[in-house]
Amino acid sequence: MPRINASRLRHYVELVTTGGLNEYGEPGGEVLVFDARAEVQVKSGRQLAEFGTVLTSEIITVLMYHDDRATNDLNIKWNGGKYEIKHVAPDTVEQSMIVTAERVSK
């Protein structure tokens, strides 16, 4: 697991969930769970082939401080796009974590 320090976290990400129904029975939209500073990397086609992923999808890895609220049922909003979290991997001392996510919309 890479070491994490504050100067490395150059990006701002939001972790959101889709809200349930509002008082009128309509879809509630997105609800911000938390936001964080992070280091985001977009994976290249060669790296995606190693994961066995379809090459037309866009995969990002997000290095950030550990937070128990980050789960697979959340989405990440970053750089104008929305990404579905596929995997959350905390380090052994739960100081940092790497989140892998796939783009779902532009």
C-alpha cells in the first residue's frame, strides 16, 4: 500500500448515494455521504487488460484516508463524472485505502 501524505492528495472527490423516495413518493436524487481529498488515477487500457476488464470502460483508483463510510453501495463524483465503487481496500493499519471505481455516466 502506498504511503499517504497530505501533499499527495491533489483531488477533491464526493461520495454520494442515491436517496430513497421523498415525501411525495418521487425519487430523492443523490445524497452526499462525505467528501474527501484524494489522489485519483485513471487506469490505461493495458492496465485494464490485466484486470480482465472491458477496455471501453473507464476505471479510476482513488487513494484517500481511511473512512468506514466508504462502501461498495456508494458512487464517487469526480471531475464531472460519476463512478460506481467496485472495491474498497484499506491498508493493514487502516490509515489509508484504495478505492476502485468504474465510470457510469459523464
